[in-house]
Amino acid sequence: MSAAIPDRFSGRTIIVTGAGSGIGRATATRLVAEGAYVVGADLSEERLKAVADELGSPGFRYVVGSITDQDVVDRVVAEAGPELWGLVNNAGIMDDFLPVADIDDATWQRVVDVNLTSMMRMTRAAIPVMLDHGSGAIVNLSSEAGIRASAAGVAYTASKHAVIGLTKSTSLFYARKGIRCNSVAPGGVATNIQARMDTPGFTEVIAPLLGATMTPTATADQLAAAITFLLSDDASNITGAVLFCDGGWSVI
């Protein structure tokens, strides 16, 4: 993995959702190391406090709560303040690998609310602040499931396809206003997101395909390196892109 680049984000305030663990934690840690002020959001106060204690830096602040709640979204953006420049929409949950005929409304709604609707709300709340100072960068976490059907069940697959649509639409409408929006699409990543592997949808349909095509699992730090690249001025001419961070899985 590439080393952190000191001062790459000096003076910039960046929100990271799902910052308590996995990709979000690795991204927040790298951003602070590169000079950013980070506002982390997560359901778990324990995890956020652990990140804050590990970093030991005034460059990391946090808000506890579910970003499916508009009030929490508003609190996160308020904590970032008028200097908000960047947003990493990382928070997400997996489904149970169920096909459309088997999924219940509650599971569908929960996955879509976390993976898509909360991302839209965070973006909707952040963009006016970015517009006030004429620049900003957003990175949305999609997935291999955003381009193929063989990585998850119907709810997760539909939500991650929609994340790519949200990314492209946002990039189109705000490119001329100084705001870039891109997506990172991981393959398998070593994180704490848990999925049920004992469902027929997984064992009968998904597992054989994964066994034939799955590439080595990435680390959260590897994903953080890709995310911070897209946020940075090194990617100043990149918007509306989907960066596949999957060890080549997407080309199989």
C-alpha cells in the first residue's frame, strides 16, 4: 500500500460515514495523517471513540447516530461547518443474498435506506456548503455488485447499481460548479460487514461463481488509498468515474 502523503489535505474538512470500522476507519485515519480535519459518523460510539483515541488528534471529531435519520445527517454537516470540502459516503450494509421472490419489504427497505437513501441525504446536505466556497470532492462507495448480479442478493445489488447512478448524476450537475463526484467499487474487502452465507441464494448460486472468479481479498487500507486519491487534487480532472478496486475481478 502507498504511504500517506503529508499535507495533501491540509486545511480541508472531510466527512467520512461509517468511520468506526473497516474502510471508513482506514480512510479517516489516512485523511488525518494527510492533514485533513475529519468528521466521522457511525452508529457505534465505542468504535468512534476508539478511532479518536488511536489518532489522538484534534483533526478527528465525530457524531454518533444513524445517517438514515435526517437529523443525524444535519448534525454531521453542522459539525463539519462552513469549511466542509469533502465527503466519503462509505456507510453500508450487506443483504442476505436473497433473490427478488424471497426478499421481504423490511430487508429491502433497510438495505436501500442505508446504502442509497442516506448517501443521497448526505450529499444533498453537503453540496450547498461546497457551493458556497466553490469547490469540493465526493467519493461514494459502490461495489462489484454495482456492475454485476453475482456478488450479492437483489437488495444490495440494486442499491449499489443505484449508487453508481447517483454518482454519475451528481458529477454531471455539479462539474461546472467545482464539485467532483466519483465512486470506488471494491471487490472482496476484509471489513466487519457481515453477510449471511447460509442462505440458498448464496450456497446454490453465488458461492460457485465466487469460487471460480473471486480474486484475493483487499485490505481496508488499500481501499483508503484509492478513496483518498479520488478526493485529492491528483484526481482534479476525474469526475463521474467508477474506480474498480477489486484485484481484477471485474474483468473476469
